[in-house]
Amino acid sequence: MPSVRRLSHEFLERQGLTTFFGNPGSNELPFLADLPDGFRYVLGLHEGAVLGMADGYAQATGRPALVNLHAASGSGNAMGALTNAVASRTPLVIVAGQQVRSAVGPEANLASVDAPALMKPLVGWAAEPACAQDVPRALAQAVFEARLQQRPTYLSVPYDDWDAEAGANALPVLDRRVQRASAPSAEQGRLLAERVASARRPALVLGGDIDTAGLFDDAVRLAERLGGPVWAAPSLFRLPFPNRHPLFRGVLPAGIAPVSRAFEGHDLVLVLGAPVFRYHEHLPGPYLPEGTRLVQVTEDASAAARAPMGEALVADPGAVIDLLLKTLDSPSGPVGAYRPAPEPPTAEGPRLHPEEVFAALRDEMPEDTAYVVESTSTNSAWWRQMDLRRPGSYYFPAAGGLGFGLPGAVGVALAQPDRPVVGVIGDGSANYGVTALWTAAQHRVPVTFVLLRNGTYGALRWFGGLLGVPDAPGLDIPGLDFTRIAEGYGVPARQVTGAGELRAALAERTDHPRLLQVDTELTTPA
Ligand SMILES: Cc1ncc(C[n+]2csc(CCOP(=O)(O)OP(=O)(O)O)c2C)c(N)n1
Ligand SMILES: [Mg+2]
């Protein structure tokens, strides 16, 4: 009979889960013993960076990623980053090491007392198997729950379990297949098609789930058939639609009143693949204009349940798009041409305007570049200049938890070695996940970090004004030189001055990570 470890490794191999992101401790080592050939362990130097890299990797591959964390302390360090993975519905399978079973009760050092309870509010499913023989089944459950619920899951395993004999009843887990299909019934489909077909002025709102599910191009087909305006849902973490498409109206502002104003004059708002809605700034008002009906289609049952308004159908948005394409008539005319970007403003003095930086990225980087963005005050500058037409072009920390961007870019580049990857990172944000530079250097991940140094937490300055706190302390961050920090972690880096120099640097292709630090002017996110 194989050991619990052997069986578990084989299960993971059969499921295609052979890349671990981790930072180990003594409790974890027995799980990592005798890893079969073909397994890869990507070491991160801090658990926040480990989780961010795994998040980027899982989003870019579209498959669950394995995360290995050290007991309560390692899990705790990963929690901030975990908020983003929960909000982006990233399937992560987190396996944490536990003390030997007999040492948990007496609270020996490194025992994680009530480990599932520690993580439960964040993850979709958390457990510690009741006996060693249940570990392979519980691991399979962690993988399937992550896939079915599209959420991180958490499994705590006492480290003496791995050497135990598995037991005959643990073997069938190797052959399990668990799949999901969730098309609307004929009646649900008929009602939905009728609602959309009878709308005089329908509007479409697309969430990040559309890109995650590989429905970027299908969304374009649907929008062109409807012929109405398209918005991206507020607090966007993946781009679901080409941002210069003639029907695209931008990312909805993350406040109740402005969202309602945007829908003025529309009798139907069809929301696909998004919660309704993830607001941020508290700007109260009616949720919808009078006479506007909202229909939400999402696979996320809890997002449907907690929405404050509208009808919801918990179903696969892809199946719904197919159904609508089959039933809707073609629109009367062509939709028009892609909109060109405006000339970027030029800054006075040695700093660049962020729009100049983004115009340089747009012009110098290949069209299929994937951008992982964590620069908060430059949000509107970004969308004014960029021209993103491909699926998987844009990633942003889904819950706003800083520390995703830099590690996430490493994860995306590990997942897609043939695609150019750029991390656009603020000088504040970089500090929360900076250790991922080391992993990028060790794996020679060809990612370009464009470090925007404005010397401040720019977005918080803007928020301070919004909240009537113009004099808040702790917002400036002078004295940081990321070229020296990056060099210390083994990533070649340089300071870039002037748009011409930036353009020339971006035009160079490299097969290793690099960091370009650019001093930028302060702008506001909106
Ligand atoms: C983990 C975490 N800590 C703190 C914050 C609060 N926060 C939001 S934006 C921001 C400033 C980020 O600064 P920077 O990366 O320099 O971007 P800028 O706004 O200057 O463009 C901070 C600290 C957060 N979102 N997440
Ligand atoms: Mg800054």
C-alpha cells in the first residue's frame, strides 16, 4: 500500500498540479520529500509574495495553483494577498503544514491551533482531515472545491500523516473526475432572451470573470450584436473587453450614485460575470435610475445572493452569451472604428507624466503584452492611453490589497513564458511584495517592471481630499531607490529619464527580469 505522501503526489500529478509556490518550515518538509520528477517548487521569500505569484500564475494558466505555507505564521503572512485571490475568484489550493497530531492539543511550538478556523472567513473551504487515511480524499476535495467554487481552499495536514499507509479506500481518489456544467434551462433561457430582445436601449456591464473564463472575444460578439454601450464593472481586476472598442464606455466608477447616473436612459442593464457591484468610494444615491431593470448572470452564487437589486441567474455567462447570440437579430449597422488614444500631456521638469509612460508602453511593447498593474493614482491616465485588444492583457489586485502586482507579474510570466509581461508598479505598492524580485531573478523570468516613483501614496492623497482629511500623516515615501533594491535581489535595474530614453529601453527585448525606475508626476485616480 502506498504512503499518504506517494498517493497525494500521484493525485496532484494526475490533476496537472505540479507547480508549488511556497515558503517552507519544518512542518512542511515531509510533504515535500520525494517529489516526483516534473514537479517544480517556486520559492518565495515571504508568504505574501508566494501567494501573489501563485495568484498570477493560476489566473494566467486558468487552472488551480498549489500553495504551500508554514503553519499559522506563514498562513497569516499570506492573508492580505489572499483577499485579492478571493475577490478575483482564483482557484488556489493552499496546503499548510501542521505539527504532528499528538502535539497539536498540547500546543507544541508550530502547532496551528484550530487551523481551519484561522482561514475560514477568507477561503471557500478549509479543513484538517480527522485521520491520516483521509488526507488524499481531503486533498482531492481541496482541489475540486477550488475548481468548482473558483476560490482558494485551505488544507492543514499534520506532518506525521505523510508517512502513514494510505489504506485501500484512499486509492479510488486517483481516478476521480469532477466537472461542472451550468447552462440555463430552456425556460430560463427563453425568459432571458425575451428580456434582452425586448429592451429598447440595453447596456452591457462585464466583469473580470469574463476574461478569466476566456470569454473576451465572445463578449465582443455579443456587444456588437446588441449595439449598445459596454462598461466594465467597478473595481476591475481583469479587462473583459477591448478598451478602445467603439462601444466601450470605460470602467464604471466605484460609487452608487455615479453608477446609477451612467445607466440613465437605459431600460435594461445586463451584467455578465460580475458582482452587483463592488463599490468603493461611499457616494450614496439610488442604486438604479427609475425605469431601469438589471439582470445579473454570474456563476458566483453568493454574489447573486448578496446583490442589493436586480434579478440574478446563477449560470455560466458563456452559455448565456451563446444563447443570446443564437436568438438575437443582427444590429442594423456597423459599430464604427476603434478610438485612437489622445496625445499624452507632457510634464514640465525632469519627471514624466504617467500618460507619457503609458503611451510609451502602448507604442513600444508588443500587442499581446500582459500587464499586471499596481499603481493606484494613475488609473485614469492608464485607461486614457492604453490600447488593449487581447484576452488576458490586464491584471489588478482584485480586493485592492497591495502586494499582488509585483509577485503577480512574476506568476503571470512563469505561466506564459512566450508572452511579454510588464509589471506597472507604484513606489508605494512595490514594498508589499518586493521579495518576488528574488524569485524572478533566480528563475530568470523575463518580466519588465516599470516602477513609477512619485514619492508618495498618491491615491491616498486624493482620498484624503475626498474624505475631508487634507493633512493626514504618513502619506509621503521619500528616499526609496528601487534600482538599488532590485540589484540587491539580483534584478538588473536602471533609472530612466525622459520619454525618449524610456521608449528606447522598452524597445529592447530581454530574456531576464529587469526594472526601469521612472520619476513621475502626481496625478489623481479619477
Ligand atoms: C496591503 C495594503 N496596505 C495599504 C493599502 C492602502 N493603500 C491604497 S493605495 C495606497 C498607495 C499606493 O501607492 P503607490 O503604489 O505609490 O501608488 P500611487 O497611488 O502613488 O500611484 C495605499 C498605501 C492597501 N490598499 N493595501
Ligand atoms: Mg506612489
